[in-house]
Amino acid sequence: MTSISSAVLGLRKTAVSRAFGSWLGRIAGGFLILLVLTAIFAPWIIPFDYAKQDLMNGNAPPGWPHLLGTDQFGRDVLSRVIYGARTSLSVSATAISISVSVGMALGAAAGYFGGFFERAVMTVVDLTWSFPDILIALIFVAIIGPGLTSTTFAIAIAYLAQFTRLTRAQIVRLKGETFIEATINLGAKPSHILLKHLLPNAIAPVIVVGMLAIGDGIVLEATLGFFGLGAQPPTPSWGAMMSSGTAQLFLSPWVIIFPGVAVAVTVIAVNLFGDELIRALDIRDRIKGA
Amino acid sequence: MLIPVSISISVVIFMIVHLLPGDPIDNLIRVGSSPDDRARLIAKYGLDQPLFTQYFRWIAAMFQGDFGDAIVLRRPVADLIAQNLPYSLQLGGLAFAFSSIVGIIFGTISAVTRSAAVANFMRGFILLGSTVPGFWLALLMILFFAVRLQWFPVSGARGWESLVLPVLTIGFGGVALVARVTRVALMDVRREDFVVLLHAKGLSSTSILMRHLLPHAMLPVVTILALRIGWILGGAVTVEFVFGRPGLGSLLIRALGQRDYPVVQACLLMLALAVMIGTLVGDVAQAAMDPRVREAKK
């Protein structure tokens, strides 16, 4: 595994610094760093307690002291948006990490061993691939029941097909290369070839697509939260805030507008930075081929 | 290929629904009824049979157009589908047409324009369209066009006015997608040798674009559009919900909440069918348009 982690480290050092080279990459990357820091330090940053109700001061428009206004229970929208970043980012990042690890294992095994195993895995993968992610997630949340844990697994399952396909495509492409044939002929074990030679070479596109998928995961988490299937009250998440805000849509639109802006800006930043990474690594063709 | 896929999809849909926790009988039973009543209800809907038998009964009935009775809504599922499907088809069809036409136009403009402002606007539009969550856009549209300007109704499905906002919401993402694919395809084709030759022959840029570049670039666009039929239906699920429109999506979400197995199964099957038909149409269209694909299949 050391070579995989060193491949990731190498990727981080060279490509990330190159992605920061353009001004778009700098703005998007800077925003993302700021956002992650905000999410980590949310409990110390928020101006008000995110769960504290103040019924006398409900539906207050943006102003002072509530910069982004209050919701129907008088809770501070700014504090809830900041704290919601914690929920949304951690759910999406956890889900995509699961998705990437399982997808890489499945895809690598399918691509390397081939045969019946490959056909079985790819049939299931193609099946889920043809379904919209929101439907897959809805079905799984319906099976396990609403909540943040099931949302996490639902998102992980919804994007599993993507990483399995991508990893398999990389492995199949690499398997034909001369240096792999040479290693096989030198008598290397399959595990050695897979872990030391195939995966380190296949990892860059998977990691970048994984980063882009964190953006999709945030949207999916927000959508599930909007259906009332994600974070349960009083835990703030961007989707759940919008869900409870729909009842007050005409009275206090700011309850819906600001969490939505947070989702949109975050996902746009993720996409811009991901694009810069793809350009920096020059892997556009390898991603498209999957 | 289509037959094994349909069989596995039907098994998966059948099994998934039986893994759902909760029992539709619990929703049906009245306070004070005896265990005997419960057993009679279970027998009536065939829930006491082995899963294998239930599956074959379900498949056999479906080929006769009988999707069973909705357990909670107490009506034939086929009726519910027949009632909701036209709304989804109408919305999906319009959104599809809107995304294709506007998307191809936008993609072409962004590929051929020399103005940096137009190119940047298109890039921004494509980025926004592929990232902004559909339900939030729907809420903003309601807020602005239905509440502030009062141009369109807030919800419901009466008349064409109620279709405008849902179609725009689904179409926004679709336009961005189609525009992106069109743009990339046009850029790729433009680098081919035969295009250089056409320019050398002295043809005007417009006629090269209309007669040679666009037909070429339409191949990946048609593929993506066919694959995306399912995604447009998926988008319709959230949008139908926000706008309070009847349709397969609203029906599915309501049935999921009530654990109404037959309805969930039928809705998922309809959506799966749409996805498969989309893929098939895409393959056929590609073969019809591209002689290279036709020759390879022979």
C-alpha cells in the first residue's frame, strides 16, 4: 500500500499546486479550503446557537443581529448554514470515500481477473448506472429508513457504479502495457502487480472524479434532506433547512435562498477546481474513455 | 441483451421492494380487527406464498396488463399508472424537446463564437445548469415568477401555464448538458482533416457548419440524449414533488412512504422501461446516422 499512498502524495504535491496556478483554480481552491475550515471550526464560529429557538423573533428578515435572518422558530439562519456545511460536507465526503474504495476494489478485481466475475460485477454496475442517482438513493433510504447514516450509504451506493467502471477501464488499459507484461514474466504475484503497478497508475483519474463526485454527493444529500429523508431535526443540513423552509416560502424566502446559495456555490467551486485538476494532470481522455 | 437485462431488472425491483421494512397490511388493518382478519388480508394479496411463487405470479399478471391492486389506495395499479403517466410523459417530453433544441443551439453558439463575452456567458451557464440542485431552482422559480410576478400558477397541473416552470426547471440542467456535449463534439470535429479541406475548397463557414460539422457532432449528442431519458424522468421526480403535479414521480414518493409494494414496483418498472427504451432508441438512431456503426455491426 505504500506505493499507493506515495502516488497520492505525489499527485497532491505536483497537480494541486499546478491547479492553483490559474486564477479560477485559486479562487475555487481557496474557497474550498475556507469552507472546510469553517465546517471544522463551526461550533466556535457560529454567532448564535444553531438549535436555540426564539419564537418571539421568528421569520425576521436579514439584518442585525441576525445577518441572514431567522427561520419560523427564530433560529439564526447564518449559524445554521455554517453548521449545515459540517453535515453536508462530512456526509458527502464519507459517502464518496466509501464509494471510491469499494468501487476501486471491485473495478480492479473485475478488470484484472476478468471472466465470470467481471461479467457479473459489470452487469450489476451497468444496471445501476442506467438509473438516475436520485432514484437509487430514494430506494435505499426507503429500505434502511431516513437519517444521516442511511443517506451516507444511499449516496455511496448511488455513485458506486461510476468508480467501478472508471477503475476497471484504467486497469484493462494498463494490463496491455509492456511494463506489466514484463513484470508478469518476471514472476510477480498478482497481488504485487495489482497493488504496486496497476493501482498506483490508475489512481489519479479515480481520485479526481471522486473529488468531482463530492459535489454531486452534496446535491444528492440536499435533495434527500429536502424530501425529509436526511438529517433529522434539529441537526441543520442545507437540504433539511430548505425542506422546513418551503412551508414559509412566501413569508420568509431567505430561509430557502441562503442554504441553496451555499449548495450552489460549493458545488460550483468543487467543479471548477476539479476541472483545473483534470487539466493539470492531463487525464481528460482517461476519464472520458470509461 | 435486452431480455437478460429486463429479467434481472424485474428480479431486482421485485426483491428490493420485499426488503423494505414495514408491512402494508399494518396500514390497512382497522383498530379492533382479529388476527383472523389479518390472515385473510395477507392471503387475499398472496403475501403468504413463497417469494418465488409471488414473483412468477407478478410477472405472469403483468404480461396481461394486470399490475395488481394498490394495497393502500385500493385501486388497480394499472389505473393509477394510466392516470399519472400522461402527466409525466407530457412534462418529460416537453422538457426533453426543450433541452435538445435549446441545448444544441447554445452549444453551437459557444463553439463557434469569437466573442469572449459570449463564450464566458455560455461557460457560466453550462456550469450553473449542471450544478444547481433542481428542487432549489424550482423553489426560486416559484418565488420569482409565480409569487412576485404572478405570471404562472404556483402548483398544480391545470392548463399549459402550469407546465412552463416545471419544464424550464428540468430543461435548465438538460440544456447545460446538451450544450456541453454539442460544444465538445463540434470542437473535436473541427480539427479533422476533411474540415480543413472544406475550408480550402472555399466553402463558407456557415455552410461547413450546417452541412458538415453539425451532422457529425450530433452523434454523441443523440447518444447522450437517449441515455438521459431516464435522468429526465429522475429530475421529474423532484420537480413534480415541488410543483405538486400528479405524475409517476409523485406517485412513487407517496407509495414509498405508504409502503404500497405494487405501486412502487409498477412505478420503478415504468421508469426502468423508459431507461431501456431510451438506450435502444439511442443505439438504433446511432446506427441509422453513422455508416461506421452500421458496417461494424454487420
